[in-house]
Amino acid sequence: MARGLVKRNEDYSRWYSDVIREAELAEHAPVKGCMIIRPYGFAIWEAIQRALDDMIKETGHVNAYFPLMIPESLLKKEAEHVEGFSPECAVITHGGGRKLEEPLYVRPTSEAIICSTYAKWMSSWRDLPILINQWANVVRWEMRTRLFLRTTEFLWQEGHTAHETEKEAVEEVLRMLEVYRRLSEEWLAMPVITGVKSRSETFAGAINTYAIEAMMQDRRALQAGTSHFLGQNFARAYDMQFQGRGGALEYAWSTSWGVSTRLIGGLIMCHSDDQGLVLPPKLAPHQAVIVPIYRTDDDRAALLEAANGIAAEARALGVRIKVDDRDHLKPGAKFFEWEKKGVPVRMEIGPRDLESKQVVLVRRDLGKAGKEFAPMEGLAARLPGIFAEMQQALFDQALANRRDHTIDIDSFDGMREVLNGDLAFVNACWCGSEKCEALVKKETTATIRVIPDSGENNEGVCVVCGEAATRKPVWARAY
Amino acid sequence: MARGLVKRNEDYSRWYSDVIREAELAEHAPVKGCMIIRPYGFAIWEAIQRALDDMIKETGHVNAYFPLMIPESLLKKEAEHVEGFSPECAVITHGGGRKLEEPLYVRPTSEAIICSTYAKWMSSWRDLPILINQWANVVRWEMRTRLFLRTTEFLWQEGHTAHETEKEAVEEVLRMLEVYRRLSEEWLAMPVITGVKSRSETFAGAINTYAIEAMMQDRRALQAGTSHFLGQNFARAYDMQFQGRGGALEYAWSTSWGVSTRLIGGLIMCHSDDQGLVLPPKLAPHQAVIVPIYRTDDDRAALLEAANGIAAEARALGVRIKVDDRDHLKPGAKFFEWEKKGVPVRMEIGPRDLESKQVVLVRRDLGKAGKEFAPMEGLAARLPGIFAEMQQALFDQALANRRDHTIDIDSFDGMREVLNGDLAFVNACWCGSEKCEALVKKETTATIRVIPDSGENNEGVCVVCGEAATRKPVWARAY
């Protein structure tokens, strides 16, 4: 079946590129590491944006827009931040035909510009909290790039908030982590583990970084979103001060959080199969497609009438449905195309189906095994239920994959074997030292993905050094 | 009333800045010529985006995303295009800590990157038309900048299409011009004149540029949107070739069209008054606000209950309404704030109003003159009608301003007097020579805004040189 696609178990990495190319999601741009997001890929991003933007607004945030170009001097004010980001930056040295007096950085993230602006907006505690999000492009020079997962330019949203108290800021960080968990699990059908990062994986300039981590089908981890507690670090660097309730000047507590077009990479790696893309129905640009199968013009007219009737009924129920009436393609070519593009439900209708008032219905994730003859009567009304079942099935399948490949390990040997072998999420105790963490990375390339929130069974001894440990991180090789 | 705002007739330019500052729409960024779009300003942009994005999709286009960074060599392929744009570009010379082998331009517009990509997507006439739009930021180095109207970085949409025939491409150019006319007139309540630009004002690399032009309150023109017929120029430069129906290779016909955050500048200059911003209800982030007026806690509770009741009813009808329950501000301060922010309808409700089951209702554009006591019974249901009336009134007022200040002139002396004096839109015949056009610009700073579509009364003699003329452009000083 899979012309043009290598199988997952043959070459997972090439399979990923094949899925993207065959589904026409994206392609490489002339500038190394940059990508062109094609209309079908962008429609998925638009669906993610709409879902997330609604959640961001429901939690009290508003959108705004801050500039792309950041003066070097401004970026340099937070020492740790600039140390982390400036090696990755694209630098503008000329503008309007002249050399600039001061180089400008293309934003790799916007803490510098946003915090320095918030400083001007806050004078009293009454001006807080400031709860703003922006949808934007950012640039980070990357050595190894991969479409969606790691590109030099990518699209994202970045929320930046400033609060009166530490408690409020921490609550915000966790609130947005929960929003990201819901986005991932309820929309992308991608189960995630939430927790805090170790120091070495913390955002440059932050006190703590929280993340959602998902398992891909090859049992590698994908960091799918982060929420940072910045403490008063950026407030001190950018002078975010306000008059507190007691009358004294205080530094604000700030947060930032973001998810990016990387989510689409996760979506692909989490659900797709050897036939191509598999999309969760809630995010699919077309949730269903009807392919009429005809030889004569009379058949064509009758079948299109029936197909358009079903489609009209379905659209009235909010279903995104397409009737594929292209004449220059054979039905087989159409099936193949929609399969590669991951359309959740395909319906075929031929002259004999029309006579028996039914269609052949195929759910993308079940394939031929799930083929059924569905009566046309009441068909449109059944679709939302089929989508909901498929959405849940994709989630369950991904969750089962994670459960089946999560292992509790208490020896470094055992850890090495798994993380240099078939891969898994490894739960193993850690003393907290960077030295032990670095040793694991050196010998397995795996990292601590998160230290999960749940406080269960964390007492033990460090898998590396044997010292007492109170943390039990998830270790894995990651994208 | 207008604390903090200068009056329009005292200093129009400062008034414009005052309106933006007092309504918290935008402010200057640390990088010269760039702006921060504040949440209230961005909410207006989001409303414009939503309206326009719907129209763009209804006319058969899809969204995509192309990269920010364009290699110098790619930009240089269309000679006229690069000549027009490269002096305005921001140039990235360093990335990832190293000097780049080839400088990258931050996109000033995306014809180069998009046309070179389309070239790869078309092999047969069946692949056409390609109808794609993107929402993006662009950078053009500007000497004189003004918030929204002309900024170094701005947000816009840019549509790029490729067609099989010249006829289809021209139809597309005019279709999108009509979409822009509708956006401007039906959403921004800003009447526009449509037509073609003279050669000197044509987009670099285009055959023809069509535009919508609006008159501001100071009788200057604002180019609010453009739609370009690119002929086969970019197809030749970027190799957009396809196998035609006859079997031979043909060059595609292409178009591009865009509107930007400049529209918000137009919106402000078209409708606002000495009290601040005036917003057309269809684009207002808050269409109505209710301000309860209380002294005691008992009053507060009863009034908020009534206000929230009206608001809930209104929201059910799709009205964007806010109850201003802030305790630390006096009602007068609230009225003043919402007036400066241009909220279309303000409702005040005090204890005595509650007894008589009414509110005081003030329509922003009518001010005190339009103050009425409105019964609470059926109030919410009346609001959509009030918004529609106000929307129409703003359009009518702007149209009247344009009609009252549009003059037919047949002598160069008369033209000079008007265009160096009180300003107007001047209809005056033109022979078509760049020399005559340049002379008008030299002596008045006015330019040909558009040569309108309508073919009426265009026969005459050139207002400058007296030669025979078949065109009657609109001449004006412009932003």
C-alpha cells in the first residue's frame, strides 16, 4: 500500500519525513533549517491555535504584539538569559542600506522586550497581574534541524505574566501547565507527563521550568510545552517594580510559557502509521471525505447528489467534510491520497451502494479491519460519535504505548541497557547531583525529562551513585 | 473633557498620537520605528483579522506560512523588485555566533520566497490556480515612522496566487480589491475609492497596482490596501512554469495583495474625535459597557445584579459587553476611560434609575447630545440595532467628509491652491506623462492616489500641460 513511504520499523526518521512530504504538511525552505508550512499543515496549526487561544483567553489572558527585533543591550541585561540565548541568535547588522549603530537580535524568545515594557506599565499593585500572550515567529539558530520538531524559525505562542506575589506567579505557572496538558491530551490525543525539569534543563534565567513530555512511537520523549517560573530574576534585570500594598517598592514575580509548531511534529510521531498521517478528528482539517465511484455521467450525477446530501447534513452538525468530485483521478488514487493525509473517516459510494442506500465507511486508524457498510439513513448524525470514538482510541493507544514502555529501574546497568537498547521511559531515583545526571547523559544520551508532580515512592537510592534520593525522575532519550 | 488630548484643529498629528496613547492602543518600542501593539489595540487587529480571514477563505484561499529570512541571491532574481525593496531591508549577517556565508534579508514582502516555492508545486495546468494567503510580520526600514501608519515592522496578510491565464489573474486582482473595499466599508465604516495606481506608485515588479484609498479627517489620503497584477514578471524571474493544456510549457500569471496594521491608523484618523477614540461597533473589543453608580454596599449589590442581568441577556445575543465593577475608580473616571477607548455604547445605572427601571444610555459618536433614558425592559435586545445605526452613521459621516472635500479642478493654479491649502481630493485630468505627475508632486507634495475605475467624464485636457487627457485621477496629499 505505502508507495513512497518507508516503514516505521525500517527507518523511523525517514518514515517521519516521508509522512510529512506525502501528506503535504511542510517542506524545507531555501534557508537551512527553515521550513515552509504548506496549507494542509498550516490548517492543523490553525486548529491548534484556535483551541489554545480560547483556553488562554478563558484563563484571563489577552493577546498583544511585541517587536521582532531586540537591541543587543536590552538582551544583555539578564546575564544568564543572554548567555543561554545569544549563541543561538540571528543578528541584524544592517538596515535601510546602512550599518546599524547597535546590532539587533531577531527574538529567540521575548522576555527581554516584554519585561522591559511591563516595567513601564506597572506603578502600583493595582496594575497587577499583567496577563498577556502573543502569537509570533521566533528564530533560534539550530545545528541539527528536523521539520516541525526543531527548525531555525518556528511559530509559537509565548505568554508572559507579572504578579504581585510569588504564590500567584507559581499558581499561574501550574495553571498554564495544566492548559498545555489539556491541549495535548484532549485535542492532540497525546498523553503527557507533567513535572519540573532538573536544573540543567531549566530555561535560561528561570527558577523552575515545568514541562509536558510525551512518548513518541519510537519510545523517545518529546518536550511538547514549557511553563517557566521566573521568580524575580527578570524583574530585577528589567526593573519591574511596583508600589506594594504596604507602600514600599517591590519587584514583580513573573512567568512565561509557550508551545510551538513542534506540537505538529509530536502529533505526527504519536499517531501516524506506515500508511501515512493519522489525525485526531478534533484537529483534522477534513474530518471526513466522501469518494463517489462512477463510470458513467448518469451515475456521477446521482452519486454526487447523494454525497452532497450527506455532506450538507453533516456540515449542519458542525462536521468538516469534503466531497471529492475530481474527475481526473480514479477512486483508488483518491483513497490513497486521503489515507496519506490522515482524514479520520473515508466514505465510498458506488451505484450499487446507492441502490442499497448505504456507503462503505472506513475509519483511518482501523483501516480495512474496521470497514463497514453504513446505512445512509442517519449516517451524518452518526459521524460525531465516530469521531469521538476515534479521538479516544488514539489517546488510549498512545497511553498504552507509554505504559508498555515505562520501566522502574534501580540499577545503572539496567538503565544503560534500556536506554542504549529498545528505549523506554525509565523511572529511576536520583540524588539530585548534576554529576550523576551528566553521567547518565554521557553513557546513554538520555536526560531527565521531568521530575513528575506525584510524590509517590520517591524515597530510595540514586540509580547512579547509590546516595539517598528523594526524587524519581523520568529518564529518556529525547527529540 | 479632553484631559491629555490636544484638539484635532490645534495639532492633528499630536492629536493622533494622543488618541493612541490615551486609548492604550500602542506605543513605541526600544528599536526606532517599531511598535508595541498593546492588548486593546491588538484586540481590534484580531477583529479585523477574523473578518478578513473569513472573506479570504470564502473566496477560495487557504493559509500557509513561508519563512521570515530570504537569501540575498533569491531576492535579486527579480531586478525591479530588488531595486525597490533592498534599500529598505533589514539584513542578517550573523547567525549561531558566526558570520553567514550569504546575508539573509528579513522579508519586506514575500514574492521572492513564495514564487520560487510555487515553481516547485506546479507541473501541469491542473495544479493551478494556487490560492494562498499568509498572516505575517514584515520589516521595511522607514525614515519617518508613525504608530500604525508607517512602522519598520508591521503585521499584515499577504495573498499570493498563480493562475493559468492572464484573464484569471486579473479577475483575482479585482476580486481581492473588492474584498478589501468591503472590509474597509462594511467593517471599518471607512469609505474608499478603488482604482489603479500610476506607474510611479506601482509595486516594484508589478504590471499594475490597484488600491483602496480613504480620506482622513484632515483631508489627506490613506492607501489602505493594495492588490497587484504581476503579469508573468515573477514567473519569469522564479521559473513558475507549467505544462499547459496544449502540452507546451507556459509561464504562470501571478498576483499579490495585502492589508496591514496600517488599517488601524486609518480607523483612528477616520472616526475619532477630540474626546479620543471612536470605534465602529463591528470591530469594537467591547461594544457596550455598563457603569453602576453607587455609594453604599447595598446599592452596589443591587446595581451589579441588574447590570449583570442586562449583560447576560446581551451576551446571549452575541453582544460584547462589560460591566465595570471596579471599586477603586469613581464613575466619572470610568466614563472618561471608556470614552477615550471609543466604546460604542455606555450605560450608567444608579439607585434611582434602578427604581424607575431604566438606564442612562450614551452613544459614543453622539455624546451628550444623544443621551437617553432607556427602559431596562427590552434593553439588551435593542443594542444590536443601536450598533447597526452607529456603524452606518460613522460611514455616512466619513462619506460626507469626503464628498464635501472632493473638488473637480481644471487649472494647475486651482490645484496648487487647494493642495497647498485646506486640502481635498482633487479630480483633475492627466495626460499620463510622468513629467506632469512629478511637477504636481514637486509643487504640492500631492500624488495621484488612484485612477478610479469609473469611465465617466475622463475626456479633457491635462491640468498641468494642457495636452489631451483620457484619465482623471484623484490627486491628494497622502500619509
